Amino acid sequence: MAKKLWGTRFAKKTNRLTDKFTSSIIFDKELAEYDILGSIAHAKMLGKQGIIPSKDAALIVKGLTSILKDVTSGKFKFDLNAEDVHSNIQEALSKKVGHAADKLHTARSRNDQIALDVRMYLKDKIDAIENLIKLLQKSIVTCAKNNLKVIIPGYTHLQSAQCVLLAHHLLAYVEGLERDKERLSDAYKRVDEMPLGSGALSGTSLRIQRDYVKNELDFNSVTENSIDSVSDRDFIIEVLADLSILAVHLSRISEDLILWSTREFNFIDIDFSFCTGSSIMPHKKNPDVLELIRGSVGKIHGDCSSVLILMKGLPLSYNRDLQLDKPPLFNAVETIKSMLGIFIELFKNIKMKKETIAVRLNDESLFSVDIVEYLIRKGVSYRQAHDIVGKMVRDCLDKGKNISRLSSQELKRYSPKLDADVKDILNAWVSVNLKSSYGSTNPKLVERQLIIWSKKLKH
């Protein structure tokens, strides 16, 4: 078992149950690479400042570099009986470089060390998640381009509402994902602060140079308060909150696709590679992957709540409770990455059932607002126009009769402003082309948005 970094002060060994309960190596080994990189920068600084002999600093850096290669290649054998990743790596370094390793922990505590490791981890993971979001956006934009001539019924309250371009609907996903990306980018600014040098909570009397370590590890700035540096995890909570919102967006996309794949909607065909079958019903093709994505959102929200509750009653500064911030963070990050990766590929393989969708567009209730606006353009007030069309729907559509079959004389009974040309707008393509407001489903505006997004996502 790796030697405890604090063991000398204790007159007797800790109980094996205590060792098992307090050990974090099983999950914080995820931070090994960042722990080593932080230690390399720290050792260089100690040598540069003359706090430890330069030859010892060089020996430590060489030993840590060798351990880093083993970690990144998967050759490093973690001691699962070690207290944590710090002591595990310290022990490995001692075996490589001898007593020089004892000088590595000079002018730092595990408190600022773990705060550094988590911030480095998050910088990498935020970059990775943002890149996956961008790839998903590209996949959705490509799907939208490939189906630019498809119109679907849009829904409110899960009831047919108005005609919209499928591409317009898909671009709504892209917009939400862009805000998710922006939130993570904003959180990155607060993650990008280097805490090492804060010590246990009060800093150090040794002549360290924090800016040197900051530059070595490519941080934007150093933290300003040593107590805050080691005791707060609001940057983790912020990222988890952002991931929770992203997860909600992914869940809503899942729900749309699940509904669209049902026989009741029958808008899309999800590729077999993203579905499973039934052990009892041979005909079933279930969108289980999307259902699991939808279900996994609860885990991510739980991870965020877990850290919020963990933090809510902690006095300043560091408390061992903070050891438990990492499992929910790691789980949320890996779950989101998996969800995004699946969606990227899934959107490449979705097939639209255009003929089935086209049949749904025969529902003339989809054009009720178009008739209202037709009357408004002829000088009828909105309230009157709404009432007129409401009566037409009640008398015709609710009874299975199409408005398009009304004679000119029958139309005039509802309003003298209704002429035969009103029937021309009872058409999906006419309907979407009539929309002219910026951000609407008008085909020209949607094509323009696709061009904008295609250019934006190239960079």
C-alpha cells in the first residue's frame, strides 16, 4: 500500500475500514495525467526559485515524465489500496528517483493540488464537449440540407398547429445547442484560474512563483484568495448546471425522434443500428438508445444536485466532503459525451418518410392562421378574423368537410371579404412561403440560415 503523506504524526495505523471508506483512488485515478502535469510544473518552479536544488527538480521532472508515459499508455498500475491518486503517484516517483521525490510536495497541499487537477480536467473536458456539440450541430445541419424540400406539421401542445419546414424545426435544435456551447465557454473562463500555491488554505512563506506555474500549465490567471481557492467548487457546479441544460435539450430531441418514429406519426425511420428488438414480439423495432438518452438526463440532474447539496453546509475552508465532488462530475461528463456521440451518428442515418408526411399536410386546419391573416390583409380586425375562421373550422373541418370545397357563395356567408382565392393558400408550400418575418419558416430565410450555420460551423 502506498505510504500516507501524513502518516508520521499518527501513533497507530488507521483501521482498515477507515482506509477503505476514505480511499478515493478508485475514482480520482481519472486525474492522474493532470496530477502529474501539475507536479511537473510545480517541480520546475521549485527548482527555478531555488526552493529545492535544481538537480533534484530535474530528477523529479524526469521521473514524473516517465510515469506520465506509463499513465497515458495504460501501462501504469494503480495501487487500489492507495489513499488517493496523489499518494499513488508520489509512491511511484519515490521508487524511480529515491529521496528527491520527498521534495516534490514542498510549498503545496493536497487541497490546492486537487483543485488544480480538477480545473485542468475540466478545461480539457469542456473543450471536448464543445467540439462534440459542434459536430452534432454539423450533423443536424447536413440532415436539414438533405431535407430542405420537406414540410411537416408543426405542433403546439402536441396538437397539429401550422406548416413548417423540417429544416426549420431541425435548426431549432442547432440554436439551443449553440447556447449550450456558449454557456460552457463562459464557464470555462471561471475554470481557467490556477489555484496551486494556495497551500492548505493560507498560502506559503516560501518564495514560490505562481505565475510561472500558471504559464507552464496554460492557465489564464491565478486565483486571488487562497481560502476560496481550496474550499469552493462553484466552478464544478456551474459546469454541471450547464451540462444539465444541455441534457434537457438532448432529451427533448430524443422525444421528438421517438414520437416521429412511431406508427402514429410515422415521419422518420431510425436506422436499425440505433434500435433494438423485443424478446417476445418479433415485429418490434424499438428506439431504445433514444429512450436511454432521455432517461440518462435524470442521472446528470442528480449529479448536479449531488454537488449542490454537498456544498450547501460546508464551512470554509477545505473539508473532506469535497472528495465526493468527483464521481458525479466524472459521471456527468462521460454520460454527456456518450449521448452527443450517439446523436452525431444517428442524425447521419435518419430517413424521412416523405410520402407519409405529405399526407398529413392535407389537414386544412394547418392553414387556419393563414386564412386569419388573409382577412387581416383585407382590413378585417384580428378578433373578427379569428371568429370568422373559428366558425369555418366548426362548421367544416370539425364535421369532416374541407374548406377548399366551399363555393364562393358559401365563403361569403362567413365574410364578404372571403373570395375564391382564399383556397389558394390552403397549401403547405404557399403557407410557408407566406411567412416573411425574420426567423420564420420561410424557405428563403431558412436557406439563408443554413448557409450562415454552415459557414459558422466550419471554424
